[in-house]
Amino acid sequence: MANIGVSSYHQALQGDRSALESLIRTYSDPLVRFAYSYLRDASAAEEVVEESIATLFVKPRDIWDEAHLRSYLYKIVRSRCADQLRHHRRNLPLSEVEQVLSCCDLEKDVLRRERNRIIFTAMQILPRAYREVLMLIYFEGLTNAQICQVMKKKPKQVYNLHARAKTALKTLLEKEGISDEDL
């Protein structure tokens, strides 16, 4: 499964519609979550991801492995989100944000939802760079090298951002009564 996305990309460039659908299925959800963390608007996040995937085919690149494809997609999405934010500032109520992000069953226990709400609120308080590095590491599972490409930063800068972000988030969560054991 290491290069399924890359092979789908190359097949889609040749006109294979099922390969394009496979590529979209593989990458759309995590990219939408990433874009949503920037824009806080579900429809705008989906639109940005659609445009970003279309960019892969409008401006084809020589992509050699899965990591390169993922990094490139996140980089495109990040850039488009920044463009969108420059042009349109939007704020959604926290209740709508929770609905979009909660893809779990409604039968989940109340304490878990409350903990997740507190964590989400704390993440939104963090500076954008802190929030971004935490999202890429913990929610999207990118490596440091991939994060360096996405954020256009050096490894030491990413390391420092990650350490500072964890410390800042821990401080915010402790104020809300969430300890390491609760996570």
C-alpha cells in the first residue's frame, strides 16, 4: 500500500477515472480536516481541497513516492487556505465546528465529548503555527521531513515549534482540569 496514491496519481494522469476516485478517497478526508483547522468553514475547506487536488492535474509534477505526494498535497492546501483567509475572514460558532469534527457515534460518553471540546477549544487558542504543527504530527501523522516541506521551515524550527506547542497546550489543558492521565 506504500505507493497506492502515487500509482493512482500516475494512472489518473493517463485518464483513468477509477484511479482518480481512489486518489480522492484516499486523501480528501484528512485534507479537509487540515483545511478546516485553518478556515473553520466546512464548505470552504471542501472547496479548497477540490481545488488543490485539481492542481495536481492542471500542473502535473514528477512525484516519486507516497510521502512526496502527501507533502505536496498538504503544501497546496496550506497555501490555498492562506489565500482564502487573506480574502475572506469567517467565524463559525463552536457548536458547528464540533459537529463537523465529530465523526464518531452519537452514543459516545459525555465525558469524552466534553474532554474533546476542551481540547479543541484549547487548540483554537494556540497560535496558528503551534496548532498547525500539532495537527500535522498528531492528527495527520506526517513525519518531520514532510512537515518541514509543508510549513517551509527547517527541522530545528519544526522541533522548536512542536516543543513549544506541546508546552502551551499542556498549560491550557491544565487550567481546564485535564491532566496527562486524562489524555
